[in-house]
Amino acid sequence: MRRAGMERGEEGRGDNVASRIVMEAGCYRINQLDDPSRGRVFSGIQPTGVPHLGNYLGALESWVSLQGSYDSVLYSIVDLHAITQPQDPRQLRQNTLDMAASLLACGINPDRCVLFQQSQVSEHTELSWILGCLTSMPRLRHLPQWKMKSKQKNKGSVGLFTYPVLQAADILLYKATHVPVGEDQVQHLELAQDLARIFNNHYGELFPEPRALLSSMRKVKSLRDPTSKMSKSDPQKLATISLTDSPDDIGFKIRRAVTDFTSEVTYDPETRPGVSNLVSIHSAVSGLRVDEVVQQARGVDTGRYKQVVAEAVIQRLQPIRQEILRLRDDRAHLENILEHGAQKARELASPVLKEVRQRVGFH
């Protein structure tokens, strides 16, 4: 659950509009049309602090628009998932509040969705244990996150290994019908679909099989290595634009963005990934199509174009930045929102887990 998570497709606009869901290769791809679908959406994001530009354009904008497109929407700050990697407790608490502030500033509205902290709803972990008892170890070994992260560390915790089972529990606990994900997370959602079928076959029909929502937003690349995605963990500090970066910081980072020795502005991700990344960013923050951006930049060299892109990004992010900074100063307000969200989430989760417990034979 990507954290975030939604990406790729045609070079879309940044407008927050209702979305029509179109069946495509076993998933649903979000197109920006005006035929809202009904059902329940669930998605989670790890508490990594303030999101970056890639998180915002790749996932959070779509999260905002989904609030008006579905009968029920739940967004969780998944701190249980976060501790599969070592965490400083004080920093984890602060990162959770920073993420809450960021989501609110981006347009997540607690009156239109349920926004909550995962660890405050204990039903997640109990359902995860039950589903884990229906999951085989070979099935989990083949999932991409375990293969990638355990190889990087040359080891991996039990929590990291069973991470996808907790993801499945997050989704099934609320009988979610749709899950916004990135294409790199589709295999994890397939596990949730499999576990819904397995549980239903063992104990009777209970869980719907959730479907993936893939957005039309293109993935934002690193400003220093445009062949890789923008990432908060990138050791190069100039590679990533945070939503709380100052206008001066944004301007400096974009001026230092890697391009090439051709001065013309064109869009060709294969041969000119650096300039194409700037065009994609400009398109996303301005709401213009890629071809419109390129047309407007005709006759402008890449040095001047970087300034144009920086101005567009600053204009888009400045209100969000100011709201994040305001909300971060009101810790009690953020805690109150998360507490109320957890209460709403428990009201939805409790009867589902009660039914699960009864079917499994616990009472």
C-alpha cells in the first residue's frame, strides 16, 4: 500500500475531479471523467513524516478526488507497517503527526473520509494473525518486497516477511472493494484477493475481493537521477522536493536538476529522461497536457525552462506548505482528528472481526 501508491498511465492533469473506473487487465485504472463509482476505498501510507512531490502527485491528489467518488473512504497512517524497519519511538510519533498534517493540508477531509492511525485499531493485528494461518510461506517468499528488502539487508524480520498479510488484513477488515495502489504493489493486492477467496471457501462468503485502482499519474523521477523514482531515502538531498520546502529550496533544487547538453525542451523519456521529468512535473502541477507544456516551451532553453518549472511548482505547493506548518503547531488538533478517526474505524472493524471470530470458532 504505497504509501502511498498511485502512478503511471497517460500524462494526466492535476485537477481533483471525480474519476471513472475502467476495467483493465484485472485492475481498474482511474480516468479523469465524471462518472463516480460506488463502493468502499481503503489505502494506507507509512508515517515517514512530510511527503515529497512524488507522493503528492503520484498518490495524494488521487486520494483527495476519491473522497467524492465513493460512498465510503478510509485512509490509514500505517505505523504497524513502519516498524518492520528500525524506528526511533519519538521520531515515529512525530512522523505520524507530520503525515496527518500533510494529508489534511493536501485536502484529505475527515468529514468525507475516515483518517486514522493503524495501531489504534487492534482488530488489524488479530485479523492479520488469522489470515497468516491461511497463508503459505512459499506464497510470501515470492512477493517483491520480501525479495528486494531481505536481499538488501541480507536478512529480514518475521514482520517484514508477513508484511503483505497485514496489508491484506488492513483491506479485508473493512470489506474494501477498491484499493488505490502503484503498479509495483499489485502483487501484494493479489494476496489480499487470494486470502478473501481462501477465507470465503473455508468459512463461508464474507469478504469481497478488492480491486486495484491504478491512477493515470506518471511517476515522478529523482531530480538528480531521472532513471530512478523520487524518494525520501535518496542520499542526495537535491534529488527530492519536500512539500515543506521553501520557495528558495525548490528553485535551487530544480535549477540543479540533471538534464543534458541539448537546450531545446522536448518530451522523450527514453533518450532525454531529465528534461522529460521536468516536463512531466510541469504538466502535473499546472494541469496542462504534456504536449501543451512542450508547445509553450518552444524557443525556451532548458536553463530558462527550469525557472518556469520552479515557479509552477512553488505556486502549487506554497498553500500546502503553509497549511502543513500551521497544523504542525497544533498537536492537540492532530491527535484529536486521529482519535476520532480511530473510533470510526473501530466501529466498522469490530463487527467484521466479531463475525470472523465466530466463523473461525473462537466463540
